[in-house]
Amino acid sequence: MTPGKDEDKLPFSRAADVYAFGTVWYELQARDWPFQTQAAEALIWQIGSGEGVKHVLAGISLGKEVTEILSACWAFDLQERPSFPLLMEMMEKLPKLNRRLSHPGHFWKSAE
């Protein structure tokens, strides 16, 4: 089997990748799982109907911009999910954090 030969037959899509990215990005931003309290059956229905995503987004306070990106990534209609280049543009517009530059010099000094 050559690489790429059967890849076109797999059920993956860019829209699914964007949804997965949104889920991982939620976990990083919220430091929590998006659907941890629901039973598996309820979770399947909520995600399949789009209702679970609305519930999760309504219950977080990560800021308007972050919530808009998550909402776009988790859009029920696959055609409404952004492309990765558009996601990059959206993320570049996020407010920048004011923090000090790190000084890595102390990492290689001995503990003496």
C-alpha cells in the first residue's frame, strides 16, 4: 500500500478538522473538557443537534472574541466552519496579552 492511496477514501474532512481544533482550543482556553458532565447518549444527541455546543458556549466566560472563534469552529453547518487560513486571521485579531519577555538565561545556570 502506498502512502496517500487510500487516504481519499477516509471519512475525514477539513470541516471535521476545524471542529476538532475548536475542541482542543476550548480545552486549552477553559482548562476543562467541553462536555464532561453529560452522559454519552445525551452528548451524542446534543452534538448531533447542535444544542450541546450552544449550551457549552453559553456557560463560559472566555471573552467575546474567543467565543466567536469557538462558535465558528463548532458551527452545525459544515459550510459555515472557517478555513484554517481564516482561523489564523481571526486569532491574529485577538487582544494581545501584556507580559514580560522571558529571559531564558536562568535555565542553563547551575543550581549552586
